[in-house]
Amino acid sequence: MTRYTESRVMIRLEDVTQAYPSSGREGRVALGPVSLEVFEQEFLAVLGPSGSGKTTLLRVIAGLEMPQTGRVELAGLDVTNVKRTPPEKRGVGMVFQDYALFPHLTVWENVAFGLSGRNGAKRARVEEVLELVGLQGMGDRYPYELSGGEQQRVALARTLAPNPRVVLLDEPFSNLDADLRREMRSEVKAILRKLQSTVILVTHDQEEAFDWGDRMAVLNRGRIEQLGASEEIYTAPATRFVAEFIGRADFLIGRRCSEGIETELGVFSLKSSAGRVSQHETWEILIRPDMVEIEPDPKGGAVIVARRFSGIQKLYCLELPSGQRIHSLQPSTRNLPEGSRVRLKVLLKKAICFPQGS
């Protein structure tokens, strides 16, 4: 369920680029051009491989770096120039991957760092946010005395203490083990929902991105390849990169025909327009493992060449007569031996396809 409305844009980027020095004359482009709108109280997950520009995007919004070109707005105010609107004047809080806590300061002192005002008001605010993140009574401890989850709570409390309107999270859960990561993600999400914050979470973890965002942006080589709801991006990827990067993907080779795309598993109709299809002869059809049903059949056209157990599911690798391989996701209770033949059915009403080699 959407918790935000599109009536007010909180963050707007227009044709923003950022590059870093390199041996080339132009420098290495880390970001852009990127145009993006994030709405008030929206949770946006930014997903991409290492080096895709995710952290640079956050640093530009926070004012830690000034973009080389383009415009950055927060709540309608132009904040592109970091000299005119430095980080501390933006109303933006940022939680870093390594938490960036001061080891020589107590929890209380870490949270109070950067707060202005009278001592009484400062103390009240620190106690308030420590209670909010579940660290009441732990203000006298030092970071080295805390667990990883507790250190992350301190980092979040310090970010929330100045009451920012925008919160930026730079892979804040990556240093935690899997169970604690899920627990902390749920807790942090609940806290920020309660505060009605506008949040951007940067991650390379797909499960995290699916769970977190109202929308998801997929970043590749400094550019946004697709922006939308996570289900839309999974089921209707806009580019081959997105199709391959999000979830497990197999690509079945086919050729254009009058009914659509003809493959060794049959003919598939298309979501693409006929005009687009007519421009190419050979296509790759996206097949997800959860689309592939299998039934044991001694005369079946596919052979199970491998299987992988992952707890509640098994992933079967199937070789087709042509040598192409696709995968099928099945319940863990289903046990089909390697080497056995199966009959396939692909649950696909309309195919997502890409020109071969795109």
C-alpha cells in the first residue's frame, strides 16, 4: 500500500552529473545524467552493482559533493551549490555503511554531536531519540561496548537527533549477519515510517530493496535504468540489464514469426509492439524460474542436469534439446533426481523480449 502522495516533491534532481579525476581528459563519470523525483514521505530503494554511482547519488543530495552539472532541489529550494547551502543547512541526515561513530565519545555524546541549543533542550532531545531507537539507559557506554545492531541504532539516533526531513541510508545493514539484518531493517523502517520521513536507501541486496521501497530505482553505470514499483521492475524490466540484474533470469533464443516469437518451447506472443519486433530477426525471451513448471516424463524434452537446495525451495537446472539451459523453482519437498527427463510448461501469457545481443 502506498504511504505517500505525489502532491509534493521532496527531492528533485535534474540532469545531475558527477565525475572524478582519472587518466582520461574528461574524468571518470560516476553519476549521470540523472533526473529523479522523490515524494514527501516516500521510501525509495536505490539498487545497483558496485561502482554504479549509488553512494555518489546520496553524497550529492546530502551536499557532501557538488554536482558538475544539473540542479538539486529539496522541498522546492535549489541546493545545488554546497557553498550556499552546506550539508548542515539542508535538513538531511545520513547513515553511513560503517556507522562513522566516534570511538572516544559515549553513546550520549555521539548522538548529541552537532546538536545546537541549550543544554537542557539538547539533553531532552538525546534522551528522546535514544528511547525511540531502543537504547534508553545506554548513553554512558562507548561504541566498542556495543553489538553491531546497537552501534547501528546509535548511528540512526545521531542522524535523527536534528530532526531531518530527509534521511539517506548508505547500505547501513551490510555489516550485520543475515538474521540481524532483517530484524534491524524492519525496526528502522518502522521508526522512519512513524516519523513520516522521506527516505532513500542505497543497497546492493535485492531482498532488501524489494522489502524496503515504495519504489525502486535500478542504477547502472551512473544512470537510472528503470524506476518503478518493485513488482513492476521484476515482471516487466525495461532493459536487458534490469532483467538480468533483478532476480534470476534465463533468456530463451527465438526468431520472429507472424504470431510472435518462435522458440523450441513454442510460440510466445509479445508485450512489444509489432513494429518493434519487425526490426529484428533474433530475440531473447526472459524466463524466470518461477514461471517454469515441470513434470516427470520419460519422453520429456528437457533433462535435469543440476539441482540446488536452498531450504524452502529447490532450483532445478534444465537442459533443452538445443543445449540451452533454463531453471525451474520448485518446493523443497519435491525431489526429482538429476538425469531424469521432464516435460516443461512456461507460464507466460506475453513474453518480455530483447533483441539478441542488446
